[in-house]
Amino acid sequence: MSDLQQTNSEKILLSWVRQSTRPYSQVNVLNFTTSWADGLAFNAVIHRHKPELFSWDKVTKMSPVERLENAFNIAKNHLGIEKLLDPEDVAVQLPDKKSIIMYLTSLFEVLPKQVTMEDIREVETLPR
């Protein structure tokens, strides 16, 4: 039963992330691992809900590690989210799924959320 609950929680979280990042053409979140390594997705989630905190154009010109550092610093300084991840641990070929989910859950708790059943159904059709 807890596997089912975890799966549903993951679907909701992934739906929220996809919905949050949809306006950003450079970002296509398909999972909780490789989709996060370049740092764009973390920044897009924050920027979508708090665009006044930083310039998206500047972020796109940064290196992956700089982008991750930017997102984690803004989340800590403006959203009160502890820096649970090190950029060097995320900017790798296969970041740790549980760590990414844990961090995103922290963002999910403080940022606005609107997830529809349609968003969740869309996640169910993504490639595994």
C-alpha cells in the first residue's frame, strides 16, 4: 500500500513540476533524475512562481553547477528551504532520485500548487 501511495505522490509531484515548467521551452521534465542535472528545471520551478527573484535569461547562460547553485541559494534565502543538495551531486549523469524528490517536496510545500487529474494522467503516459 505504501508503494501505491508513494507512486501517487510522485505522480502528483511530477505533474506539478511539469505544469510549473511548461512555459520554459528549454525545460522538459520527464523524471526525477536526468531531467534535473542541468539545473534549468529547478530554476524554472522557482521562477514560474517567483519571477521577481531572478532573471531567467541570466540563468540560461550559466553552467549547470552555477544554475543549481543559483536555484538552491534562492530557495534558501527567499523560500526558507535548506540547501539539501550539493550542485556537484546533481550535475551528474544520473542524480539520486530520492534526493531530488525530497528537495522538490520542500519546494512543493512552499510554492503555489494547482494539479489537475488531467496533469496526473499526462504523467502516466510519459516514457519510463
